[in-house]
Amino acid sequence: MIARNVDWGSIRFVVFDVDGTLYNQRMLRLRMAGELIADAAARGSLTNLRVLRAYRSLREAIGEGEIDDFQASLMTRTVARTGQPAESIEAIVSEWIERRPLAYIASCRYDGLVELFAGLRRQNKSIGIYSDYPADEKLQRMTLSADYILAASDPGVGIQKPDPRGLQMLMQRAGVGPAQTVLIGDRPERDGLAARRAGVLPLIRSDGPREGWLTFSTYSDPVFAALRAKEASG
């Protein structure tokens, strides 16, 4: 169902997922794939590719299983699957998942986000970020800022969406309740379920409708018109 109306007047806290929500993740991954292939050819080794494939696959499975202290389990499983030592895996992940993509992320940012963030601030709404991956540097590269930022790997969280723990922590820090909060994400099975389990309204960014979910396709869609209207009148 396409989202058209949200009672923004009752909302005090808007929480965003990052990957796939604030930027075009497919575009970024295609660019990174080119770098990875060039790197493999230069090294004459597929080790980095194999490690990253295993790491991503296992992280997804662990997220689906809602495993607590997920990072320890993720590393143990990645070592077992790839035969690489933990230190090598950490270095590969740091370079290829955390550092190198930063060069492309600004060019992959979705249109309309700067204006939306500005509209939220004009209406005195707090902005939160809740991501399965650390997000501070990504936000800086996209020239976006938030009042509260939390990652699944942060102390006190330790579990990925759809577990709602991190979202509940963010609301506690912001001093708001579920009825005053909206979560904007791109994955119903992760972001959407985390929101519903926390009693929060989910809005799902999607190129097409998702049965049973309120969706939008761009940050210029009608659901955000109330924020843009204030901009036009101000």
C-alpha cells in the first residue's frame, strides 16, 4: 500500500535505517564489485571475494536467527567457513565493507534527503539512525546529521533487526514513546518487523508496493508533503 498520509503533527522522532534507505545500495555494490574484481585480478587471489561472500551470507543468517552477541558468533562462523584467521577477516571487512565504500556513498545518496532532514528539523522533530552497521562516517560523507545514532554492534545492543532492542534504546534516549516514532527503512522483514515489534509505525522505501506495508518510492512522495509544505510557506 502506498503511504500518502502520516500524522506528522503527532510524530516527534523519525528513525532511519541507512543501507538501502539513505542511499542506493545496489548502485554502490556494483561499483564495489568492479573494485573487488580488479583487486582479485591484481592479486591473483579470490580470498577477499570468498571471505566477503561468506561474511555477508552468515551475517544475514545470524540476523534472521536473532542471535545475541552476534559479532562473536559471526566471526566464529566466518573463520570456520573460510579457513582464514580472525585477524585477516577483520582486516578484509574493515577495508571492503567499512572503508572503501565511503568513496562512493555520497554519489549514491537518494535525492530529497537533505530537504527532508531540514524539514524535520524545522518542525522540531528529532532524527535517529539505527543501522546494522556503524553509520557515523557514512552520514558524514552524505552530509547528513542525526540527533541519535545507534548500530547493532554498539554496546548494549548486540543483536540485529528484526529484534527491536536497538530501536527501543533509541526511543529511550530520545525520550519518546512508540506512538511518537516512525521508522523509515527498506526491508520489511528487518526494518518493518523491528518497528512493529516496538509498536512503531514503519514506512518502507520500495520501488513497488509491498503487501501489508506502507511504502514510498522517493523522498519527494506525497507522504512527506507536509514537511515540504512548511518549506514552501517559510
